[in-house]
Amino acid sequence: MERKFSPKRPYVLRAYYDWLIDNDCTPYLAVDATYSGVKVPVEYVKDGQIVLNISMNATGNLQLTNDFVQFNARFQGVPQEIFIPMGALIALYARESGDGIMFEPEEFEDDLAIQQDEIKDEQPLSFVEAVDKPETTEKPSSKKSSPKLRFVD
């Protein structure tokens, strides 16, 4: 009887991600945007693929699990929730040098769309504008302050 191993892609992804970060590189993730369950901004997809900066500065709540990659990011100032099933990953590489890895084809379970819905329901995103209230009863100035965002748990 042949032993069936779990896919190695998630482990290789995390190892290369850590290696790129440890070497002060910007990790770029190439994704097959046509893969079932992928949730990315379609206006940035070219030839069925999208390349995403998954550095700590570019993402919020980055999750590199055994089944998917998920994070929050802004595209031209618009917040987006990104969801990528592990089977949709094409490559992970350094922006600065191109060093990285192209992923081998592997079989992944097809029930990731159900998992995506479960995860989405667990932690809905919400952005809240923080407004400082004046402590005095003076009239507010006609000068508008820039909006500020904070994360709410």
C-alpha cells in the first residue's frame, strides 16, 4: 500500500516566504486568477494571472495555511480581502532579484470554496473612521482633518 502524503506546497511556501523576509526581500506571489475560489481584484489580472506583494508592509492579517493564503490589502486605496486556494499558487519570488520557486502541480481538495465561506463568516472586515471629539465647547474649525482608520476586534 502506497502512503499518501499531504501536499508540500504550503510548507515550501512558508519556508521560502520566511527566507525572503529574513533576507530583506519583497515576496511576490504569482497566482492563477482563473482557479476556482480565487478572490482577487479582477481589474489587476493580466492573462489570467496576478502578481501580489505579500510583504508585511503590504498586507494585513496575512495567513499562510495548509489550504489557502488570505490577507487584506489596499489597491489604489480601496480595501480588499484576498483569498487564494493553495492550488492557485504559481510562484513565490523576490522582487529585488527574482530568486524564488515555481510550484509543481499538486492535487488539492476541491472543497475550498466552502472553507472560504466559513472563514469569511468568522472574521468580517470592518474599517472604522476614528474621529477625535473636541474636549472644549468651541466651534469646530472649518478646516477638515484627514480621515484616520483603526482596526476593531
